[in-house]
Amino acid sequence: MNVKNIDSINIVPSQSRVLFRPFIPNSERIKNILSRIFSLSEKEGNLIINNIKKEYNTEQFNIEKILLTNFNLIEKFISHDSEIPYNKKLLIGSFFTQKYALESAALCNPSIIEHPNQSGLKKGELRFILSLRAIGEGHISSIVFREGVIKNNKISLNEAASFLIEPIKNPNPFFIKNLFTRKLIELGIWNDISKNIIEPLSESFTLESLLNSITKFIRENTYFTDIHITIDAIKTLAFSNYEVVFDSYTSISERVIFPSSPTEINGIEDARFVKFIDDDKTIKYLATYTAYDGKIIFPQLLETSDFISFRFLTLNGEAAKNKGMALFPRKINGLYTMLSRQDNENLFVVFSDNLHFWFDPIKIIRPRFTWEFIQIGNCGSPIEIEEGWLVLSHGVGPMRKYCIGAFLLDKKNPSKVIGRLKNPIIEPKKNNKQGYVPNVVYTCGGLVHNNKLILPYSMFDYSTTFAIIDIKDILDEMV
């Protein structure tokens, strides 16, 4: 098979790309820090903040907005009768702001998707968004983005911004009562406590109303035992379903999806993006990903229409488990369809009439060739081509070597396998087995353009590059 590796592109982790995050210690430390700040003279304070402006303010990036945002987070700890001067707010915000090198360790497991904006391009050109798993200090994973253009089978990437920005989190998102109740039942915490908290709420309720209902229940029902076990579970579920929005003026490479809920505290891993076209032809971009709290993995769903506003939702049901869930780009026979790995070895397909609930997985692929004897799984959402559903796969073989392969599913019945590669498309290079995780190549999704597979993939869970392969070559080698 003729695989064209794009050696000119190697996206490596950079310690210079930093995220400005809030630094919020405990309340006692906050008060101590504020006391020291207020002891500074106006001249001393202005010198500090002017040096910060000089260092970070650029034509594309305004540090002052971030400092003001972080000032607002701790303003409640300040006792003041008059308006605090603007520069003083910036000064206070600077002491509660920290830089985090979110991709200092690795930049890997890419997923590529057609950009929502295709304006200004010539015929045959395609603009894309590349998502990547960024691993930084403390081995915390987040999602970062790059954008580029495919032109004449050549790939170009836009320069990445040096400073990244977190979105604003919606403090009071809505929940659907029926879905919320179903998830509580699945978690085994639908009891007298949860019933008394949830049932009085409206069919569509806010986080604020949920928390008010919890407070009311605690106040009126002190006789319940183990009340906090149920309440903590309800809060964890609520905080795992949230919404964020970026400023529209930011470029795609300035945006980062950083862990934000209790289930994600140790990382957001391996987002598999897909352009999903619904029955009414509306388009949205979905990504399944793995949330990790340091002990347990949680399959989650991310949804956006513009890569500015994002919704994060729990995936539910007995089939929503393990890593590597990947949505098909449209319904099949009226049902949402998902690939999944239930048992760390085989690959399954699942059908559902509800995007949020998944049951009854069907096993479709077992390890067959030596390079996949240990484990097989998908490497992104299936790609619709004329011949069927092209699925990129990963196989794990001797010496725990990860390779990238492919198989083909029937277009009308994706539980039927109609072809698979005997040999990998991509495998770790023999002359370089060292890296963050040695002996591994991996991807979370490719796309087809002009009858060629555009395949971004990571090497050794460290850096990312591209390959281009003729679809015909892949199909011709399937058995």
C-alpha cells in the first residue's frame, strides 16, 4: 500500500503555549494574600501591573480581560465601601492568575473534521479543524484545536497562538427531568431522597433550582440516614452536564477545553469528532470522549455547532462504558449508531433511538491477525464512502505495539463486516521506538477528501503528523 507520510508536518508539544487559569486557594489564604496586596503603595502596585501588561498584552491577546475575570472570582472576599480602581482590580487579579503549560508533555491522539467555514477556498480545497489531546503538568489532558487547509493533496497548518483561553462556563444550565431521572436510576441512586428532590422540579429545570431543591430537602429532612451519599451523586451528575462559550473573536487555536467537572478532574481524553447530519439536514459536530477522575473512566458526549459554544453531556446505558465510543455521522435505519469497545478486546456496534442512552451491544470484530491479538478497537468515527462504512482501527500485538488498520462495514447493516486489512496502514517506525509511550501510533479520526484518506496520527503518544492514502489502495488490500 502506498502511504504518503507528510514528513514536513510534525506537531510537537510546546512549553511556550500556555493557558491562563484562575489560582484560587482556600479562603484563609485568599484573605492573607489580599491583605499583603492592600499593603502595597499605589506606585508599587502600578509598577507590577504595568510590567505584566508590557509582557503579555499583544495585538491578538489582552491579558487585562483575564485578570479582571479572576478578580471577580475573589471579589467577595474584599470588604470595600467604594469602587476599587481599575488598575487595583488588575493587580489583585494578577495574584490569582497562573500560567499552565497544557501541552508540555504530549500533543497526540488527533481527530480531523471538516471546518464549518469553507468560504474563500478554491474548488478542490478543504479547510479542516484538527483536535488534539494535550497533556500537561500533572498528566492532565485537555482538548486543543488547530486549523488548516488541504490543497492539491498537500496539507498546511495555520500558526498556533501562544496563549490559550478557557471558555466561560454557563453557571445555570438546563436539565431534562426525564433524562436526569433515567440516569439516576441507572446509577442505582433513585431512592426516597432523590425522588423527593427531583419530583417537585419542572420538566426542564436549571442547576439553580436543583440546588435549591437539595437545600430545601436537607433543611426539612434531617432524619434521613446516608443523605449525603445520594446528594453528592446528584450533584456530580449535574456538574458533569454543562455548557461553555468562548469569545467569538478568539481564533480556534486560542481555545482549549480544559477539565471542568468532577468526572473530568484528571483529564479529558481522546475526543472522536464527527460531523453529524440529522434527519432534518441540520448539522452539528459531536465528539465522544473519555472523562477521567483519577480512578474511573466516564464516557461523555460533546456537542457544538460552531466550535464557540459547547455542551457536555453524560452517555448512559449498559453499553456506554469503556473507552473508544465513536458515533456514525448519521442515523442508520432511523437509529443513532455507535461503535464501542465493551471488553478491552473486541469491537461492538450499538443502535439507539436516544443519543444519550445505549444498550444491547453487538460484537462485530474480534482479533484475527497477530498485530491485533491483544486488542482491537476503533480509531474514530466511521467514514461513509460509496463501498460502505470505512472504519479506522487500532490493533495491539506483540511487545504491546499499537498499529493503525481499517475495516469496511455494510452501509445498510453496519453490524456486517465486508472487509478488513490483513496488515496495518501505519505502524511504529523500526528506527524510533522511544517516546512518551513507546511503540505506539494512534488516531482518533480521519476524513476522506478527493478519494484519499487524510490521516492525522500521533507517534508514541508524543507528537502528531499526517499521512495520505488512496482509498482504492486500502479497499484493494482488504480480505
